[in-house]
Amino acid sequence: MKTLILTAILAFSSSSFAWISQGPTHKEYTFKYKLAGDILEIRKPAASYEDAFEQAAQQCFKYFKGHGQVSEDRGLDIIDVCANPRS
């Protein structure tokens, strides 16, 4: 009888300790950039702010750089804007 009760207790308690795996939760982050009157807003869903920030900064740089080369001053301005988004 003790064995039956002990088995029942262990069976019910072990199910309450079961690990429930959930996938990574993604949150949408919004970044706003402004350069010379041009405003860019990027929304990035990501698991963390750092991941979203990195992706948005790369997209920002490509957007403001455009095609071809830019001057050193313009490039530094673009880097500064993309590294410091507005909230």
C-alpha cells in the first residue's frame, strides 16, 4: 500500500516539474533616424534589443549611403546617425 501511494505521489509531482519549452519570444523594436531632413523609421522584430539594433543600424547605413561612394564627412555623419537612433 505504501508503494502504491508513493508511486502515485511521485507520478503527480513529477508532472508538475516538467519543463515546458517555449520558443524564443520576438518583440518588435522601432528605430527612427533623421539625416539632413530625411527621416527613416525601421521596425525590427527580434529576440533582443541588441539583435534588432544591429540589423536596423545596417539597414540605416545602406539606406542613407545609397549606391556608390560617399565622402568621408558624409560617411561619418551616416555612421553617427545610425549608431544613435531616436526613440
